[in-house]
Amino acid sequence: MGSPSAVRMPAVRVRPSSHSTSPAAHAHTIKLPVWHREQDPKLAEQYVSAARKAGEHHEELL
């Protein structure tokens, strides 16, 4: 038996007008990096701490 072959999925192209809420959803979504290294949990905790702090002081930030 050889190695399993890769499965190719067809690219899906969506016209911007076909999903009118997509740009707004993307604009209002917090994007975070993907953490996968040993030192990353500490960085992830810093992100969580910053999000909590922003949430606690949200009225001052508006």
C-alpha cells in the first residue's frame, strides 16, 4: 500500500453581492492568530487578558 492520495476540493468562488452580510460580518469579527508552538499558550493568555480588560472597560473605550 502506498501513501493515501490527497483529495482535491474544487475552489468555490462567491460573488460579493450574493452574500451581502459577509463584508459586514468580516468587518466586525475579531481575528486571532492560530497558536501551535510550545511558547504560544502564554501569548494566548495575553490575548485573553487583553480581551477581558477591554470588556471590563468597554464603556470608557466608547
